[in-house]
Amino acid sequence: MNGQKAEALEEFCKSLGHAYLRFDYSGHGASEGVFAEGTIGTWKKDVLFMLDELAEGPQILVGSSMGGWLMLLAAIARPEKTKALVGISTAADYFVTAFKTLPIEVIKECEDKGVWTVPTKNVEEGMYTVSMDFLREAENHCILQSPIPITCPVRLIHGLKDEDVPWHISMQVAERVLSPDVDIILRRHGQHRMAEKDDIKLIVYTIDDLIDKLTTLV
């Protein structure tokens, strides 16, 4: 919730006089709960609670990485509350599909241990630890195997140097959403967090452009 992108968007919305809501999923940051007990399903419920109880009217949803997946799930579940989407390094289905591409012997070893260790440069520990229970539950929320029933404007921003979530996942999302208004923006030197100054400028510009577009349509 206190990340650079989130705080930059707050300042941008304040400058326009727009309402802005951000939050940490349960088990993350300032929120209660145990991270290891979290699932895609519980985090989806967090998003829907925010939309149902705290957000007034249709919203522009912005999600980064796993938040991009949850953003899509929320848009499917609450189309009447979703005005547009901005996904950043969107990780739709990612852990599930990545696990299935591992060598058979590695998959078996992970299943025996009950966990899958994923190297990353984005956390101090240098790895994500993903439980088999998390993966099994996440399969219930995969969306890339069929058309995605989202019809609002969609903007997908991804870095070509993303070492955690391949940029082609954003391409897959773009191919599957039913919306006729979908743009993909690829940053040649962009990394997973998309937190460099120019990255954040692009994100803010993209949202600003959407606001102008949606305001004009009213």
C-alpha cells in the first residue's frame, strides 16, 4: 500500500480532485492475517469487499503483478462497478501455468515437499515460497483458457525485461478479453516492478488518458 506506484497515484488523484482507494490484501503490509494462509480466492474477496462496501460508483481498477490477476477477477465478478482496467506486469494464471511447465521430476519433488521455491530479485529473501495448496486453489481462478468476459476499456503495461512475469502474459490477456478497446504498452527496459520514474509517469499518463476518455463519453 505504501509502494511508489500507489503513492504516486494518490498524489495524481488528489491533484484532480478524484477519489482514490488503495489497500493491502490480507496477510500483506498493514493488513491483518498470515501471508502463508492467503489464496487467490481470499484476496479476490478482499477486492470485492472494497468495491462493494467502500467504493461508490464505477471504478478504474489498477492492479500490479498478482494484483493484475485479481483486478481481472474483480472485473468479471463486478462488471457494474468496473469502468476501466489498468494492469501493470499482469500475472494472470502465472504461478499455475509456470509450475506446470517445470520438468516432471521437479514437479514431483515440489509435491513431495509441499512447496515450490521460485527465485526472484524482488524480495529480500531472494525467493517466493509457493505452497501446493495455494497452487491447487489458484487453479479455480485461472482465466486464460477461454474468452474473458470483460468489455470495458483495458490498458496493459509490461516491461520487456520483466524476469518474474513474462510480458507475453499481458498479450494473452489482451487476446482473450472481449473488450474492443484494449491497448498494450511494452517498456523496452521496464522490469517487473515498473517503479522507475519514467515507468510511473507512463502509468499516471495512461490513467489520466482513460479519465479523459471516460469523461468525454459521459
